[in-house]
Amino acid sequence: MRTLIPLLLIAVTVSFSTELRAESTAQMLSACRLVAQAPVKEKEDSFFMPPGEDAAKCWGFFMGLQSAIVLIPSKGAQPYLSVCAPPQSTRLQFVTIFVRYADENPQRLHEDVFLVALDALRAAFPCGAK
């Protein structure tokens, strides 16, 4: 049962990304740029969410991705999605990392956003790094 729940969450995240298969990195980048550029409140993990469907789409996408990233199969094992983000990392950081990565890799803008977002986060939070 303990392994069933993480696998179920990953399946939901992957199916969510499959539903967004037509969503290119360029399309999500446009939505996420609004979030990444939003003014931050006094607390670093709090910001003024831009109004509109685009910002909500980006936020929701990274909410699902972040939920899957924090899953660890067992103590000491590598996370399922091979992103070793520290526990204090925030969703806003994930969005900002994705935007920066996509801007630096324009040749990938036509690719599926799920794969590019994972690569961005893996580059920012490699497993095994000390």
C-alpha cells in the first residue's frame, strides 16, 4: 500500500501531462512568465498571483509536478522523477527555474512542457549533488 500511493500520484501527474500533450513549452512559458514576474510579498514563498486563466494553468501544472517530485520510494532511494529539490524549495522557485531554462534553451520550445520542466528541475536540483 505504501508504494501504491506514490505510484498512483505519479500516474495522475503523468496523465495530467498527457492531457497537456498539445501544450508546448512555448505555450506554458508564456503562462509561467506571468507567475515568475509577479511581485513577491514580504515572505519569499508568497507572491501576488496574477489574475487570469494562464497564470492559474501554470500554477496548477507545477502544483502537480511538485507533488510528484517530493515522492521518495523508500528511505535513501532516489526520488521517482530524479529531481532532488530541498524540502524548503517552493513552487514559485520551480516556475522561475522553468522560465529561465526555457529562455536559455529556445530550441526546446516546441517540445512537451512536462519533459522540459523535468529537465529544468533536474539541472537545478541534481540527485547526488552535495
